Amino acid sequence: MKLSYSLRAFGIYFIILGSLIWFTLDNAIERLNDSMRQSAESVLVDTANILASVIENELDPTLSTQPNTAALSQVFVDVKKRQLSAQIYQINKASIDTEVYVTDAAGVVIYDSSGLHLGEDYSNWRDVNLTLAGEYGARTSFIDQAYTEPDDPKAMVIAAPITLAKNIIGSVSVMKPINSLEGHLIAESKQLQRYAFALLLLALIIGYLLSLWFTHSINRIALYANDMAEGKSVTPPLLQDSRLNDLTHSISNMRSQLDGKEYVEDYIHSLTHELKTPITSIRGAVELMNEDMPREDRQLFLNNIDTSNQRMARLVERMLSLAQLESLNKLVSSSEFDLLPTVHRLIQERKHLIENKNVKISVKPLTSFDCVGDKVLIGQAFANLLDNAINFSSGNSEITVELMSNDSAPKPEYSISIHNHGESIPDYALAKMYDRFFSLPSPHANQQNSKSTGLGLSFVREIMKLHNGSVSVMNVDQGVFAALSWPIGQTQD
């Protein structure tokens, strides 16, 4: 399954962001662990030196040169009897876990608050050895020598020298289990993790929203490009990002350039093809007229030349009108008007042709029809459909014109329909009705001046596009039905 661009971008964003947060959190916990141990070591240094000073104050230089631990021993006996309850942030401390041992100048333990190591030789331990040598003594070791695994409990030990007359006569070491420090570290680490996960979740939500916003903009650009490809009249979407707006304008400009090139090529090819017949007809008539011919034949050729000239004039005029419409993006003029007088005028102008074909035309409604749009263009669109209905109607047939305004429909619209009760359109021609220069032979096909330009429905379609409407031509049970429709509420000037 191929992932969309937004999902791939979101996945990359998630991996990068998650890695950065994990790296930051891991380093923060490591730095927190180091800082906590440093703080604990500083406290232990203070404690060891305070205890060393207490022991030194108990010494009598005239009686003994060995540390006196009686007072220290009594202190720890009394301390262990105390009831302790201290809430240190998230940790409740209920007992004292600090141990103290004192050694003589040889490194032998002469006092141990735990009572487990009295008399043992600690001269090789780093804390005792360095302190008795006059250096800073500290170590981290397993609490019990039976422990050997990395995760087994350890203790931090800090020693301070016991001096008499500037001579080191022993050492006092303060031992603190690291697991008591780790309790605080774990609590703080969990809090940091909660903050990190909350930050990650917030960042993911923001990233997802940004991804939706970006893909929504891309989708709008894609829809705009597809609509242009289908020939729809659409305006470029207005986006928040100026670079995306530049992309939209570039697509629009590219399409305009391509449309202009295709438009010129198509029109030149089509016009050349359509003008070929009347030009050939004129050329042939002129060549024949150079010969000696009867007056009646000469007049016939002159009529053919005039008919071909009129056809070329109609082609050029209609193509200019169509090109002018296709260059517009919106209506130049729009107003409210009564369409019924225009309909009656256009029917009256075709009275002679209607009488010759003995066609009956009925119009509904009989009073008025108010609508909004370009009065001239709507009249031209109706005139084209009316001409087609008359030209392709059978003798002694009926044409029904109906004007409707549907306000209650889901999409309120104006509608003008022409029902020609005549022959149906051939099936092969239905899909080509709106192609430029496509036309069907009419009952007047034997008269060259009645031949259609094939641009009528293309012209009508462009008019309805400007009105955001449509034109439809279809076969029905009793002839051909053609209709113009456009939405109610067209903008007025």
C-alpha cells in the first residue's frame, strides 16, 4: 500500500521529534543523576568533617592519641531510637539510612554504627587509604561484598581525617546507600517522562494539524488544476502560504499560455477547414464565368458566389463573437429584466420562416418573466436554440417555449426550454453537439445559404458558463428538448 505524502511527512516528523525528545530526556536523566550524586557527595563531605570535628573535641592530648568514639556511639544509639517521618517531595523518609565508621591511624575500624565491621582492616579501602595519606578520600562500592552484579545495591562513602596536633590519627567515614538517592531520581525521572510524553503528544497534535493544513492546501491546488484541465471557469484559491499562492499563480499562468496556444491552433485549423468549401465554390464559379455562357447560368454562378461569401462572413462573425466570450471570466453586464418581450421579438423576427414551414409556436407564461443576467447574451442564446428548433422542425409541427423560475428547488434557478415536436437527433451526433463546426443536415440542406456554421451550441455554452449555468439538448419521446438554466441571484451591476 502506497502511503500518501502527508502520512510519510508525518511519519518522518514523528521519528525525528521522538528521537530528539528521547535523546534529550535520556541526557537530562543522566545529568540529573550526576547532579544528585554531586549534591549528596557535597552533603556527605560536610557531614564527615562535622563528625571529625566532634571526635577531635573529645580528645585529650595528654591522655591518648587514639580517637575517642564514645560520644559518637551514644549519638547513634539515640538517633536510631527517634521516630522519623519526613515527606521529601514525593518520597517519605521514615528511617535514618546513613552509617558511620571510624578507623585508627592504621586503618583498623574502631567504631561502626552498624556493628558489622568492628576490628576489620580498612586500610586498603580508597576512602580510608587516601584520607590517612592526607588526600581526599571517597569511593562507591557494593554494600555487601557478596554483591557482584552491576545492579546490586551500592553505597557512597566519604571520609574526613581526625587530627591531633596537626597529625592524622584516624578517619571517620560517612556511608550513604545510593538506592535512597535513586528513589528521588526515579521520582524525578518519572516526572520528566510525563513532561516529555506530554510535550511529544502536543507536538504530534500540532504536527498533525499542520500536516492537514498543508495537505488541504495541496488538495485545493490539485482540485484547481483539475478543474482548469476540464475547462471549468474557476478562480485561483487564496492560500495562507505565499509560496503556495505563487505555485497556484504559476499553474494558472501556465494553463493560460497553453490554452492560448491550443486555442489559436484549433481555431486556425477549424477555420481553414470550414472556409475551404466556400472558397473552392467561389473559385470554381469564377473560372466558369470566364467562358461564354448564357445569362441565366451566369446569374446562377453569381448567386453561388454571393451565398459562399455570406457563409464566410457568418463564420468569421460567429468565431469573433465566440472568441470574445471565451476571453471573459465573468459577466460584463448583469441586471434584472423581463425576458418575455425579448422572446416574442425573436419569434416575430422569424415569422416568415415559421409561416413557410407551417410551424406553430406557443409560449408559456403569457404575462411576464423576470430574471437576472445579461439581457443581450441570454437573448442570443435563446435565439440560437430557436433557430435550431425551426430549422430542424418537421412541417405542420409544434414548438413549445416555456420559461420557468424554480425558487423551491435545492438549487433555485431560471430555466428556458424549447420542445421541438419533430425528428430526434441521431445517436452518433448527441456526443458531438457542442463541438465547434459540427452540424447536421437540415431540411434546407439543398440551399447553401441555410447551412449552419456549427458554432451555435458552442456559443450558447460559453454564454451559460458566464452565467454559471448550463445548456442541454436531448431526445425525448416526442422530438427534441433543449434548455437553458442558470442560478437565481446572479450578481447585478
